Amino acid sequence: FAFVSISQAQDLNAVDFILQDIDGDEQSFQDYLAEVRGSEDAPKTGAVLISFWAMWCEPCKQEMKAMRSIYEEYKDRNFHYIAINLDNPRSLAKVKSYVKAQKLPYDFWLDPNSEVFKKLNGQSMPYSLILDAHGTLTNKRVGYVAGEEKEIEEDIKKILE
């Protein structure tokens, strides 16, 4: 189940989608951004990494493992990570057990029909979008090679400064 509405804006502040997380709860992207942003009285600086991945994608899994220390370092500075899985409905049980076994600390959402992936112009994986707290897209990355997590970290630091 996915609901996607996208306006003409290039940034994701005008995009909403609702996906289930790995526990079966519905998650709204705009509600998520609102939490990252904070109240209008005290808006916060924040960064969000959205990374599309699948169980069969080894570079995706390598990226998620490599990002763990960076996530741990910046999560207290309002850095958030949404890992959106694209496996088909038959594979979803494997996804949850993999996430639990690897002790990955991110928010895991499910896009089993790749609707959100396609709407956000995804073509290959891993596909990552780096946003500020207002949903402004600051960088887009396709693929992953060991060491690239340092470049992602630099993008996150720029937003959080």
C-alpha cells in the first residue's frame, strides 16, 4: 500500500507518500518531516537521508552498514535515516529478520511495488536522497562503493551546520 502525491516542485517539501514500516504501521513522509523540523516557534536544523534498497542488492546493504557509525554520530544533531525497501511482498519477512539480525538503527519503510521509488525518479539502487528538514533536496546519489559514506557524511554536515 502506497499513496504518493507529487506537485511540480522539484524539492520534496511538496511530496507526500504514505508507506508501511516493517512493523506494519503507516508512516507519512510529511508527518516525518514535520517532526524533523520541529515547531514553528522553534524550528530545527535537520538532515534526512532516504535510501532505497533491496535484499538482493549487496551495495545497498554495504551502504547501510557503513552509514551506521555516521548515523550514530549525528542522530543527536537531528539526522534521520529512512531506508525504504523495494522487495516484493513475498520477501518482506526476510527484510524484517535481516534488519533485526544486523541491528540496523534506521527507520525502515516498505515500497513493495516501487511506486515511491519510481515517483522520485529512482532507476537503480542504492538510490539515496539527502534533504534538509524542510524537504529541500540537497543531493542525490546512485550506487555505492566503499568509502562513499564519507561524501554522504560531508553532505549531512553541511546541512547540520
